[in-house]
Amino acid sequence: MIKDTLCILIIDDDSIDRQIIIRALRSSQIICTILEAADEASGLILLKEHTVDLIFIDYQLPGNDGLTVLRRMNSEGLAIPIIMLTGHGDETIAVEVMKAGAYDYCSKSKITPDFLQKLIQYSLESYASRQKILQAKERIHKLAYYDSLTTLPNRTLFHEHVAQQLNNALINQESLALIFLDIDNFKFINNTWGHSVGDSLLQGISARLQRALPEQFIARMGGDEFMVLLTNASIQKTEEVVKTIQTILEPVFIYNDYHFYITSSIGIALYPDHGNQMDFLLRNADTAMYTAKNLGRNNYQFYTADIGIALAESMSLTNELRPALANDEFLLYYQPKVSIKTGRIIGAEALVRWISPKYGMVGPDKFIKLAEETGFIITLGEWVFYTACSQLHQWQKRELPIVPIAVNFSPKQLFHQQVLSMIKSTLNATGVAAHYLEIEITESAAIENELFLQSLLQELRNMGIKIAIDDFGTGYSSLHNIVQYAVDTLKIDRSFIQKATKENSKTILLVSTIITMAQNLGLSVIAEGVETEEQLALLQKQGCDEYQGYLYSKPLPAEEFIQLLLKQQ
């Protein structure tokens, strides 16, 4: 749409020619303000002082010809339609002028009010059309290369930028650092307070990063993951930047009166020390970040060869998981649960073990997490539950004494859509009574999808299955969770038992408080990881109901466990 009043600049060293154009403009139906300049310098001054809508430039100017001026204006990003004027009707010049970026070309001999009006209208409409196309391209570019939530460069642009910087670093013999930043416990925030809060925090985090690191290339890789690229990156410079990141995240984030304290796990890969290709560097930075998470979060780790070896081992173990189940390499061990009052075995916890022909005995600390990450935990969890029920059934057939068996369910198992039907079908297939089973859930599971979990656990309890909260005291659950889920048992995490010594009165008080609170709610309490007589005496004094740990017995294969059970008969 053409403005009602235009501002037109004429740059021509010939005052007579300028007057011819001015008279033609004023005789036309175009309403305009006309500015005159005899050379490029004067024209540039007028451009700075006024909002110009269209420019006429003479092809032959003193000092610089009109073509040079046109090219310079376009190279500097001047977004104004330009019409080139000449005293000749040379087609070669016309082609050259249009290639240089003019919107049109006009011989001075053809200037009339009507012709000039049509020329200006065409140029302005052409300019408007081009601007729409440019804006559309800019929007597409922004969508393709920038994160819509934080406005930071996205993964695609980061990859392109890293590729370019790697090439520069190779040529100039420089070093680079890729800093991979992951926000700790962000999933918990999203699940608890909602995605609007999570989005606001991500925006706040990105704003702090941009303010603190204005000279660095920062990208949001997706979710709660950010990447910072450093050039000329020494280890000292990299650590300074990482410590800056940690420092800027320390102040509280406030959203609608909610206060959030954010920490991050950071992994770092250096070029060329940790790889000379982008894929290797990204993978190694990611691996180092996960190492930081596994070491307690809120820290940073440089990639090392040892981390790489651990990654290779994890990948190898991951690839072996499914074949291991098919090849009967998994076994269930049973660790006795013992009454503190009577000293007798009153239950057991089923614990999965992997005996690999290739790796030997693989600890659950190594393969359970891998199973969780790959989703294999669903299949493995079904096998564990079915095997525990089958074992109970076999003991019943042999008329052996049996006690309730506890089986661990991971959050992914609990929230799997078929979990209830799997439990019911397993009980039907094995013929085991539900009251011989207990399901242990972690505190972290107790805060996810509360309505669904409340309904599921209530149905399980209605069937006769008992519910225990495992590792109590290490997660985020509250009294509200415990009461609304109507659980039967709290299991005090082993870390508290290990620290509950005469020299650590605060931990003793904490253990005592948990026991008293649970029993006042009508729950039984079991302590995990009991290894010494001193720990057992403390628990007995505090009125704890049950314990399990190496003081009584390590986890045992099924036959050894049943022999231990027979000894107390």
C-alpha cells in the first residue's frame, strides 16, 4: 500500500535536470515532499535527516558514478527503492543497473508526469512485494535456526556454527571448548508446577546466560539443555566461563511468588584434545555432562579417556541387555526382611542379578539405570514380577514355608498403561495369593502423576497387595503423598542408617522422627542396609519394626534363601 504523502530524494548534479523531475512530480497526482542533492555526500546527509521513501539517482555523478553509489547503498543494507536516471537509452546500461539492485531505470528524455507516476507506483509496489518476501524468509529463517521460547540459536544453527568454527580452528591452529549445560531436576519442576513455570525458568536462564556471556555463542539444544561454544579456549578460560555460569544461576528465580533455586550439571569437551569432529565433540561433552549428573549434580566435568571407556562399557552392556534376558542370564536373589522384636524372617525383597558369560556378575547399579534409559525396564520388570510369583508358587507346591515377597517397580513400570493388567494376569497365571506380595515404589515416583498413582495403588491394595515407599528420606515426597496413597510401609534409606552413629546425633534424631511419624500414621517401618550390631541396637531402641542388611544376610539365590527360612522353623 502506497503512503498518502511520499518523501522523494533526487541525487543529480545537474540542477536543470532536477527541476525537470520536480515539475513532473508536482504535475502528477503524487503528493510528495521533494529533497534535492547534487552529489552522493549531500544525499547521504539528507537520508540521515529524513525518512525517504524513494530515490532518483543520476547515472553520471561527479566523483562517483551513480552505479557505484547504488551498489554502495545496497551493500550497506539501505531498504529504499532506487530508480536510476540517465541521459541515454542504452539497454546495456539498463541491464547493468538492474543487476546492481535498482528497482527501475529511466531515460530523462521520457520523463512526463504520467510516466513518472506509473514508474514510482510500480517501484513502490515492487518494493513492498520484495519486503513481504524478505520478511517471510526472515520468519522462516528464524523458525529454522532460532528457539521460539528463548530466542537463542537452536540445535541446527549451533551445528552449522560449530562446523564453521572447527574449520577456522583447524586453519588457525586454535582450540575450542563445547560446554554442555543441563538443568538439574528440571523434569521435577515441570511435572510439579507445570510447563508454564518451566518455560518461564528456561527464559530466565537463557536471559542470564546472554547477559553474562555476551561474546560467546549460546544455543538451546532442546528441553533443558544449553550449549556454549568458546573460541581460543584454554582450560583456564573454560573453567572461568563455567564458574560464571554456575554463579549466575545461584540467585533465586521467582515466578508468581514461587521461589526456585537452580543448579546445573555441565560437561566439557575440548578441540582438538577430545575430538576433531563435531559429532565426537558433542557426544563427549554430553557424556561428561552425564558423568557430572552421576557424581551428584551441580558440578562440571571435562571429558576424559576414563569417561569414554565407561561410556563404551555402558553401550556394550546396553546392547547385551535384551539378549541376556532371552538367554536366561538374569536371576532373582532374595534378601531377608527380619522382625526386630523376634529376630525371625518375616519377608524378603526380590533383587535381580545379571550373571553374564562375557562380564561375569554385573551389579544392578550398572544395568538397572541402562534398562531405565532404554525402556527395557518394562520388559525386565515384568520378568522380575512373574519370576517372583512363580517362585512363590513353586515353594507352595513343595509345601515349603513362604513369606511375603517385595518387588521393586520403577516409575516407568508404574505409569505404563498395561501395568495393572500385567499384575492381574501374572497372579492368575501363577495362582499366587495377592497378600504374599508387596510392591515397592521410590519417592520420586510418588510425586509423578499423583491422581493416576493414587488410583493405581488403591486398586492394588484392594487386591491385597501391600505398598511400600522405598529409600524414604532421599526424595521429594511429603506427608501429603504418604497419606493420600495410603501406603503400608516406609523403608528408611540405607544412607541414614550408615550415618546413625553416636557421633551423629542429628541423624539419629531424624531416624527416630521418621519411625515415630510413620507409626503414628499406622505404617510399619523397615530399615535398609543394617550392617552392625550398633545400628540394630539403635533401631531396636527407637522402636523400628523390621530391618534388612548384611548383618543378617546378603541377598541369596532362591534355594539358599529357602534353606535359611527352614532353619528358623
